[in-house]
Amino acid sequence: MNLALVIAAAAAVQGEPTPSALADAALAAPEAAASGVIAYPPAFFAEARPDNAFDMLARLPGFAFSGGSELRGFAGSGGNVLIDGERPASKAVSLESLLKRIPADFVERIELVRGATPGFDMQGQSIVANVVRSRRAASSLATTVGGKLYPSGRPLPSLEAEWSRRSADLSLEAAASLDGEHDPGEGELTFHDAAGGLVSSGPYETVGRDRNLAASFAAELRRPANTMRFTLSYSDDTERVRDTQALSNAGGLFLGSDALARDFRSRGSEAGLEWTSDLSAASTLRVIALQTLERDRNLEEASGDSGLDTADDEEKAGESILRAVLTAAPSAALSFEGGGEVAYNFLEANATVTAGGAPVTLPNANVRVSEKRGEAFATAFWNPASALSIEAGSRFEFSTLRQRGDTNQSKSLFFPKPRLIATWRPDPSTQGRVRVEREVGQLDFADFTTSTEFSTGTVDAGGADLEPERAWVFEAMGERRFWAKGALVVTVRHKELQDVIDVLPVLGRFDAPGNIGRGTRDELDLVATLPLERVGLAGGLLTGELFWRRSKVTDPVTGARRRISEEVPFSGNLRFTQDIQRLKSTFTLEADLRNGNRVYRLNQVRHEIAELRLTVYWDWRPSPDLSLRVGVEQATGRRDTLARELYARARSAGIVRGTERQVVDYEPTLIVRLRKDW
């Protein structure tokens, strides 16, 4: 009996099945136990009245959405959601945006894929969601208007339009959006000497405003054994920041004032072509070609009693990717996947800095970095028993990296990346998984270039001879599903790190990214979905993810053991939703939890301190084609704190010059959004 028959039987006996009954049926289906795939139909999400596929994923038991990372190439950069069994080929359009463009009415089901499962590109992840779209002919046009009202009383509108048309053999999609942020804050800047005495203090004000314009188009042509998809996208983002500060000494004597102006603009475009062919009943070939281009410019001016300082950083970047993947399944218990990818990437960066009108000489201020990279991979999936699946394979990465400009050098790299995953499912509600893999990070091209930050008075010189960070990863995961809609997923992970990238001193004056040797990293990840019906709150749901991280490396300046720079020891989010059926609405409370991070530089330690952030909103859906959201971001306000411990010389000398503390408070922001489906 398949899942559809189980649901039909439940509906025939009891009428319309509840989400809990649907979850029970999904878990009880034989394919859920045999393959680790649990299918949830649209009726499971109906009580929440979702607008799109992204809203549906927020209610998926035991699943925490990840949008992926900004890695070069196609392999390893995707998130944990597939669309029709495939990773979206686009990198310029975020996975969240793509999912929000799929109307809930277009979703046939959402599959929760757990552990090593043939036919799905898991990318080594524990859990992946697969959004399966309906093939029925349909058209959709959705418009969204909204805005944010800030304490200054200055509203900032947002507009979005999404159009799609699907037929038996052709699909067309188009989307355009315009939105932005206006984030004013006020606070205080203080300096204390090494003994803790107040040296100076004064008010600090900041006003940030950005605008984001995006447009995209996609066309998909389907034939009985072939599918062709074309994508095109463009984005234009601008950001303006204006900071002012005034300082007085401990006795109240005015010392002076400073102002900082920053203007940033980023423009990017992407074109992609994807072809999928069913070579036989048991084999499929997928080919992806992708081209992206981006241009950024950042201008800063710092003015004060000491004169005018300027910084001008300009970057041009591009990426070309060609990838082919062949999958074959000779039997139900055995399948293979193999292929290759070639990519070319480049970054051209030019940086100039003046102090009081005089140019400042910077290391690696004019750089062109390029990379030719190839990767071959092969993976086998084997189900020796109904409750056991094994994934074994390896990737082999070849690359040549060239740096031209202030530094001229070239290097070739080769890394094998084996992976072994075993998944055990003793029953449909329980799963255990272990993974051993060699991971190889990517070098960030921005680490080769110089950047200046006037707000903290620091210069990051470009690194000249970097090696990718590598790690042996040992992971264990346990999952338990309960109360029909409840789930708990616990993952523990240990990494043995090599060539850790952190901050190194350069020329005794600057800091630059560099390799600092070996280290370790331990992680604990908890993902939970808790239905609150059992505690008397019908329609209530609590979901969240909590993530702990601990690392150890040797500080290149002091020789002491410490954690890796910029690493956040704890982060998490909690989300409470309450469906109110009689009002056709949902109340939501979201909490963003995290503590700060530290950056260890030559003569200072920077500490960014984060505090709890709350967002509350109410969604009202009076009809299937109309929804209204009213809410408050930063409902209790927001405080950002940057503390710096300053040293007279290198930190190894141990001579503390003083501490600087910048505290900025932001007030709550009202958000309004109205969506109409036509």
C-alpha cells in the first residue's frame, strides 16, 4: 500500500484527515521505513494556510532550512532543499527566493529525505527536503506590496511581483522585486585606560540605508525523455552608511568629532542552461552550464579634526561552470552517480587609501586572482537491508591558482575528498547515521586583496600564499519522531583541522588572512519540532535549532591556545506559531539567539557582542488568494556592541593600552505586507 492509499483510507473512515493523521500515515507507509523518505501532501500544511513552498517547509517536522554557502563552483554550495529531485542550478538567485516563488497550490508533496538515499543529491547532509511540483497546467500571478516604518517616521516601501505559467510541456517563470532597509541607531563610544579609568566618551549615531533590486526569468521545456531549462537574473544593490561621533574627556572638555561616510554598490548577473536526459529507464544524464559576473565598489571617507582620509576599493569578479552528472540504478538496492565539473573564476581588485590627502602604500592593493578548477566524483549507494543504507564515494579536486599584481605567483593543488556514510533505520520513527569525510575548504579570493575599515581604524592586507583549510570530519546523528508531528534530531561532529585560516601579522604593522597550522573543532546541533497539543495548546507549534561550536588553535602572536577568529560559540533560533482557525490567522514569535565572536589581530582583540532579537507578526488569510502580515521586527529593541582591547605593541608583549566600547541601540520597526494572488 503506498502513501496515497493510506491517506485515502484515512479520509474514507474519518472524513478529511488532520495533519496529525497525515503525519502518522506518512510514517507508517512502507517506503518511509525502507528508503528513509517521508512524503507530506499539501493537506498536512493546510491548517497554516501557506502562501508558498517556503512557508510549507517551516512546518516540516525535524527540518531546519539552510540556504547554502557562497562557494565557487556548483558542488558543495547548495542548501538542503531540492526542487523536483534536483538542486536548483542558479547561484545568483537565493534558494529562499526560489522557494517563495512556488505557490502552495503548485506543490504536489514535500518529501523529507533522511540519510544516504539513492536518487537524491544529499551533499553529505543528514536531512534534505524535496519539493515536488504538480505537473498540471496552471497559471499564477502574485503581487506583494509592503513596507517598514522606522522610528524616524520615514516609511520604506517594498514591491514584488511573481508570475508563472505551467503546461504539459512548457513552464515560464518571472519575478521582480524592489526593497530596502533604513536602520538608524544611537549609542555611545567610550575609551578606558588599562586601569579601567575613563579617558573619553561621547555620543555615537549611525544611519544605514540600502536598496535591493532583483529580476529573474526562467523557461523550462519538457519532452518525454529530455528537459531543457534556461535561467537569467540581474541584481543591483546599494548601501549608504553615515556615522558621526563626538568625544569629550573625563572632565567634560570637548576633544573633537569625526564623521564617516560609506557608499557601496554591487551589480551582478547570471545566465544558466540545464539539460536533463533519461538515457534509459535506469540512467539519467544532467548537464549544467552557468556564467556569473559581478562588480562591486566601496567608497569611504573619514573626516575629523585630523583631516580627511579616503578609501576606494573596486572589484570585478566572474565565474564560468560546466558540470555533468550521470546516475544509474541497475537494481532497487544499488545505484551509482558519477561525473565531473570544470570552472574558471577570477577576481580583479584595486584599493587606494589616502591619509590627510597623502597616499598610503598598501601591500597587495592591486591584485588579479584566477583559478582553473576541475573536479571528478563517483558515489555508490547500496541498501544491503531494508533498514540499512550505505553511501561511499570520493571527489578529486584539481586546481591551478594564479595571482598577479603586487604579488606574482602560481600554484597547483590536488585534493582527494573521500566520504563514507551509513544510515540505519530500525523503524520509521527512528534513524541513526554516521559519516566520515575529508572536507577541503575554498580560498576566499577577497583574502588575497587589501581592505580598509575606517570605523575601527584597521587595514587587512591581502594574503600572499594561502592554502585551503582541510579537515577530517567524524559525525554521528540520531533522529526520533514522536507525537505524529514532533521530531528531535541531534548531531555531534568532530573535525581535525589542517592549515586553519585565521589572521596573521604582516610587516609588523598590518593584519592579513593566513594559515596558522592545525586545530580542532567540535559541534553539537539540535533541531526540534514540538507540537503543543499534548500540553493543551491546540494549533500551537514550537520549532527551533540550537548550535554549539568549540574550536582550538594556537595563536600565531602569543603562542597560546584559543578559538578560531570570527567563530560564534553558540547560535540558534526558536519559533512559536499559533494557528487560530476561527480567525483564519496565525500568530508567530521568532527569537534569534547568539553570543558574540572574537577576532585576534596583531595589537588588538575585537569582540562583537550580540543580544536576543525578537520578531512578532500576525498573518491573516481571509481567502486563499489574499494574505496580510503585520508585525514588529526587533520587538524589544536591538543593541549591537563592539568592544576592542587595544595593545601598545604586539599582543605578545602583554602591554594593554586601553579598551574601546561602542554601543548602538536600534528601536523596533513596524512591518506590513499585503499579498494578492490573481
